[in-house]
Amino acid sequence: MINSHAFDYINVLEKAADASWTRYNVISNNIANSTTPGYKRKDVNFEDYLVQELTSGGTQSLRQKIAGVDLDNITPTTYVDYSQLSYRLDGNNVDIDTENVEAASAQIKYNTLLDSITHEFNMYKAALAK
């Protein structure tokens, strides 16, 4: 994490990328346990914390809200998902097709966030080269 207001946006992107990577690992674990009797799928909550942190700034501009984000408040948390009913007799609630789609989505999100971080640093690099 870079401690400068010039890099606030990059710091938030970095947190989001970490959350995406965590979600991908949790989903991979769900897929690995898709045949384990009694296993309950897990997921990661991150976006709710980010939205809450960004909307708590009142009428501030987006730049001010991002500058005021407390990165400790937007740490991703893993939870067990009991909301999905288990249609299987063994009590497992992992739907392999859904997990594969979620894994692909998490991977795309992670790659997009890395591209955004790279783009931000390239803009700084271009500004410094002039």
C-alpha cells in the first residue's frame, strides 16, 4: 500500500484485486469440495463494504470519497452460504455449474483490476517522462 493521496485510487484498486483473488480461491475450494458430503459453499463479501465506505462521505466528490476511504474497513470476509438450499441427499449445496461461472467472473474481475492498476501507473510514468 502506498501512503500518498496521489495513489488513493490505486490503493482501492489493490484492495479490490486482493478481494477478487480471495474470492477466486474460495470458489476453487468450493469446486474442489463439490462432492464432499455435508460441505456448504463459501463466498466472500467485499463489495458491500466498499459501497458502504464510498457512500458514507455525503456530498463529497468521488475523489474526496476515495481519499477518505479507510482501507481497514473494506477487508474481504469469507462466510458460509447457508442461503442456498441443498437439493442433494448428502447435504452439499455446491452447484458445480454456478461455481464455474463464478470462478470465471472472479478471474475476469481480477485481471481487469490488474489492468486498471497498470494503466494508472502508466499514466504516472507518462507524466513523469514529460
